[in-house]
Amino acid sequence: MLPGVFKCAGHLLKVSVSFITPKHSLVCVSSTGKRRRKKKSWLLDGKTMSLEERLADTVTPLWRLSYDEQLQWKQERQHNILLQMANHLAQDSSLSASKEEVPFPVLSIVPSPVRDGYRNKSTFSVNRGIDGNPKTVGFYIGTGKGRNIVCIHGDHLLNMPPKHNLVARCYEDFIRASPLKPCLLFHDGGHWREITVRTNSAGNTMAIVYFHPQTLSSDEINVHKASLVEYFTKGPGRVCQLDSIYFQESSMTRCSHEVSPYQLLYGEPHIYEEVLGFKFRISADSFFQVNRGAAEALYTTVAELNKASEKGTLLDVCCGTGAIGISLSPRLKKVIGIELIEQAVQDAKYNATLNGVQNCEFLSGKAELVLPKLIPAMQCEGALTAVVNPSRAGLHYRVIQALRNHPDIQRLIYISCKPEGEALRNFRELCGKTTLKRNLTGVAFAPKLAVPVDMFPHTPHCELVLVLER
């Protein structure tokens, strides 16, 4: 059962922080403690839930299910999402749809070869902990009192590797010893913010510390940067054995390397990962799939689905560090990748050279600006296939226009980590009837095959690979 409305002390309570599986039920009860204010505790099947359990229900909602049960649950969920998509398309196309069956094959979900501790990138927040200490490093959950939150350590989360938790705990010790305050809310001042930990299968570790400069001078900030390096290289934090320490000064919640450069304070500028026999360089802000083993399964699945277009040209939209294009390059004549983040493009170019791949070209810029000019000028060798792997926000409508309106693209492989979101809109625009209003004049694609790939065990999410043809 999805998050919804449950009874709490005789009142209806909307629960958005917990995901309750079909086997369990959640209620919230009130009790009066020694203090005058009321305290809330949470019950699961009649047993009081700890804050750690509530965090697990928020971050890894399926953790109480066996892995086979998780896969079955995800398979059914993807079926329902695809059925919803098919019914939408049936309203404005010739695609027939049933209320119960998806009108094209949906293959069995591809399991992740690694189920626990699989994340190679984790971001830990800084805020008030259970004990009230504002310098607590962990993950947020709501307290049930308005918009209040509490920061909980994530050591028990099944998807977190021990190394990430170790770095987070050491960072917590460091900022607690620092004279600077944490930056909990930007308008309240403070400096120490999140920390991101990146690791690879070889055990190399990169830490990225985010810092709000407020009114500190460069010399004052340098003192604290030096203290950070000292702690992790010669102090108690040396147990983390960090290979890289990056530092980003920013007065915004999130910003790119171009806006506020990542400063390498110590160690190697990159870590490397091997996928399907290819080696990839990863920078501080580059996108890379969080589950290496499942990424191999995903790229293998894409390669199999593109067999009909082997020895052709692949247009890789949202290519990141080039992992998909490079891993498929031996089967293709040419690969053209497009990526917004400049550093990721530099990594992709480097990765192609590193692996001796000569048939890949990578371009930097917004896909919605690059594609309309690129596609008409392309001289493709063999069949032209496009693969898109956008963020949860989906594809910009101008990208949809460029893909749909180019007649040479006969196959489109759409990889979505959130198909129930904006991807549904993309599917309708790619496969629905032509419309001058949106400048969608090309022949519509039709969904031919779908394959779920479990990239995120213990969570409700997975990657959905959808093959569209015309």
C-alpha cells in the first residue's frame, strides 16, 4: 500500500514519510510525556517503531520484503504504469488497449546482482539530531509536528555501504569540533553543509564537502579547509582512507562546477570504475549509475534490445560520462553523445580515449538546443537509433520534437528511472497523434517492448527500458 491516510489518535493523518508494504499497517498514537507537549510514537503491526525504522521505511521502503517479493512487487507496479500509458495512448492513436493487459510484451524484471550496500554515491545532510545537536550528519525524516525534521544516522540502511557511513560519522565528528556553525537554513547563517561520498568497486573513496561562505574572507575559509584536510589525512578521519577531498563554496542549495568550481584540496582528481570491461573516469559532479552491477545489467539489456540496429549509428542523449555509448561501441559504426554537464563531457571524451574507442563523439550543451541543429546535419552510417536516459524531470519538449520529427530515427530506446512521472508525458508526445500546436509532425512511434531493470533494491524504484519503433 502506498503512503496514504491512517488513523492517529482518533484523527486522520496523511503519511508521506513512510512507505508501508502490503503485509504491514501503520498507525500513529499520541501519549503525554513528562513535558507538557504531546509526543507521537509510531506503531507497525502493534509494535512501536523507532526513528531508525521510520528512516528505513522512508529511504528503503521495501526492506521488510524478501528480494523475490520486491521483484514481484516492482514487476506488478511497472505493469500498471505501462497499462496506464497504453490507455492514454489509445485515446489519441490507433493503438488498441485493454483495461487489464498491456498491448506489447513486458519482459520479466532483470534483478540486481548486488542487493545490499550497492550505492556508490551518497549525500548526507546536516541538521538537528535526536539529541538536538544541530551538527548531526545523516538523513531527514519528519517528526509529525508541522514541517519539523530530524536528522538520523543511516548506518542501518540496507543500500548504504559501510564506507559511506564511516565517512559521514567522521565528518560529523569534525564539524562538531569546528568553531563554525552548520548551515541549517540559509537565512539563519552557518557554514558546514552536506557531504557527498563517492566510491568504486576497487575501494577508492572521494569526499565532497559543501560549504556556505557567508561573510568569511578567503583567508578565513582557507584555515578551515586546511583543518578539514588535516583531520581526514592525519587526524581521526584518516581511518576513512580518502583518495580525494573536494570542497565547494556555494550560497545556493545546488550549483554546477561552472558556477562554483569544485576545489580539490587533497588527493586524486578522479576515481575510476570498470563496467563491462571498459574503464570510466568519474569526476566530482559527473553522473554515474549508483549501482555498478545493475548498470552492467542495464547496458547489457540495452545492447540486446538494439541488436536489430547493430553496425548502425547511436544517438546517445543525456550521455553522462559516456557509459552507454562506449559500452555499446563495439557493435556500432558511430556513437554521438550529448550531455549538459561540461565536466561529464570531458570525462566521456577521456573515457573513449582511455578505452581506445575511436567511433564515439561527445558534444556539450542542452539537448533541446543541440539536437534541432545536429540531427538535420547528421550523416549517419547504417540504421539510426536514439537512446535517451533523462533525469526524473524527463525530456524537454524541444528534444521530443527533434526526435519525433526526424524521419531517419526508426528506433528509440527510452530509459526512465521514474516512468510514472514526466516520462509518461514524453511517451504520449512521442507516440500520440501529430499536433501542430506542439510542432509534433513526424510519424508517431509505437511501444514494442518493455524491460524493467532493478537498479535500486529495497526501494520502490527501478529503471524501465522501453523500445519505441515506427
